[in-house]
Amino acid sequence: MNILLINHYAGSPEMGMEFRPYFMAKEWISMGHEVTILVSDQSHIRANNPQIRKDFEELNLDGIRYVWVKTRSYEGNGAKRVLNIFDFVRKVYFHSKQIAKQYQPDVVIASSTYTSDNYAARKIAKLANAKYVYEVHDLWPLSPIELGGISRKHPFIMAMQHAEDFAYKHADIIISMLPKTQNYMSSRGLNLEKWHYVPNGFSMQNWKEKQAVNSNTKTKIELTKTRFTKILAYTGTLGLANALDTLLDAAHQIDSSVAVVIIGKGPEKERLQKRIETEKLSNCFILDSVTKNEIPELLSLFDFLFIGLKYQPLFRFGISPNKMIDYMMAARPVIQSIDAGNNMVEEAKCGISIEPENSEAIVKAVRKLIQMPDSEIKDMGKNGRKFAEQHHDYKYLAKKFIDIISD
């Protein structure tokens, strides 16, 4: 099968997020399929963007054909990002005939976070007599409406809404990464016979070929271990949505034998560091982010792992965070401070689930974990690892995806 995946933000372990297109493509290629990823050269979530000279420049990354589209540079979520999206979808749409002829796909997948690449995906699919698939990451434009407070009558939102409804009407198959989206999509006109669920995952190869944590970070963690008996850690983006202020609030009351270590980067990093210094949280430490390949060893250095999100009604559709899957693979108990339509921690029996933005609940959860017998702690870790391997291995997810689009 010849697969064309349109994903504005696709990355790789070397370039940085997002990783799903890369790992799915690797598995599809190993199954004997041909994969082309059509992608923008500019992304705010990659650590490194490629240097290309022209539109539709091909680059082979680990056996995957990436076709890069030149778009204007931007930062953050302002007007320039909207113009960057417009650059990408306009160029792909107006070169649909050339793309269909050159790559001759059997399946075309629209997989950018936003919805407007669906017009180009359907056009290419029609020209190539291929199946047209819409892979839904987040519910757009509902996400910027509910999370960002943008009016439904905003021109950008109205354009995204039209594209979403277009996709539900015309796509042959809908792949949702969120488990509870059926009712919403049905309300927008989707025939639920088209709906399928394929969550986020992990690469077993990435865990088998794990890279050693850089010496600077490892030394700091080892030094922390000489001062504290246990470490509760958070790794990932340091943003408002991640409820890290609640974690710092808990650090004031947490058992004196427990250190709180936060590793990552993001817009809230400096402010959180200042809080630690101002409030003299001697048991709290923020360290620089590490590469994707360092994550397996990094997580093994900690005792308990924290994941939190501020309360948002949007999470009623479920969540599928890559961080949670990494935590499970690390075989460490997870404290989940999230209110969502699904609960992976309870499903896997791999930790303690508490309400969001409640520092006292974090303190109680830590106290409960440090009082547990080692055998119970190990069982929690094993449960999480087993759950991840059974439900989130990209080898399994890639096959599931192929089975769906081949039906």
C-alpha cells in the first residue's frame, strides 16, 4: 500500500516533536508499505527545523520520505502561525494534481492538528482514486474555543469549523486519537460507522536502544538522591495547562524525605524557578529538558511520576498523552491529577488518580505511596508497563491502523 500522510508538524527523534508520524511510518514501512510524509519546514514544536531551498524538497529520514513545503517562520500562536498554516494548505492544495501523479497514493491521510488540510487531502485522494482518511489529534476548532476562549464567530474559527464538518461528511474513515469523541463528531454530522480509535503510543525500539542521560543531568539527580530518600518527578512541557503550580504548592507540605524534580522546558519555566527560590523550596528542583532517546533511562532514576492538567471541560472527550505512556513504560507508580473522560491510571492499576489542582491530594498520594510495601509499588509499575505494551506499542497501533484502512 502507498500511504501519503499530510502532517504540518511531523518531526523525528532527531528534530523533535511531533513523533507519531515518524514511528507509525517506520512500522508501516517494516510491514512492506511505502510512506510519504508531506510536512511544513516550520514548526514551533520541533527542536530543530530543516534547512530547505525549495518547495516540495524531498529528504530521506531513516528510510522515510519527507517532502518539505516552505512556509514563513513564526513563533507561538499569533497571526503569523495562522499565515504559516495558510502557506502550507494553499501550496499543498494547488499542487494536488502534481502530488497525486508523483506519489500515486492508495491512501491519503489528513493529520495536522488543525482541520484545513482536509480539503487538499480529499482533492489528492480523488485525483489518485485513493481512500481519504482524517486522523483527529484534538477537536478543532473546539479546542481553541474552549481552551483559548476564542469566539465561535471569529473568522479563523469559522474556517476551521467548515473544514471539520467537511471532513466528517467526505472522509472515508475517521481515526480519533481520543477515546470519547463519538457523540461530538456525530453532532457535527459524522456517520459513526466511519469512526475508529487509535491512541498515541511508544516505540519499543526507542526503549531497547535507550540513550544514556547526559552527565550534567544525571549528576544533579544523583546528588539529589544523597539528600532525599524518594524522588517525585515530572517531565515534559512547563506550561500553565500542566498544573505545576499545584505541584509546587504540594512541595510545601510533602514528606521531608521526598524531593520534587521537574524536568523540561516551556513558557512557565522561569516563573516556576523564581517561585522555588522566593518560597525557599529546598526540596524542589528544575532541570533542563532531555532528548527523546534519554527519556527511558531518565525515568528509571525516579521513584514516583506526576502528571497533571488544569481542569478543562474539553477533557471530557478523553486524553492520550505521550507522557503517560512513557511513565507506564518506565514501570514507576503514577500520580495522575486529571479529570478526563478516560482514566488510564485506573484502567492499568498503575498508580493513584486524584482530582486536578488539589495540592493536598498530591501530598496524600505521596504519603500513601511511601507507606506501601515495595512489592505493591513494583506491582503498580509492572501493571503500567504491561498495559502500555498491550495497548500502546506503535507496532500494534500501526497494524491496527492498516487493518482499519484496508477493510
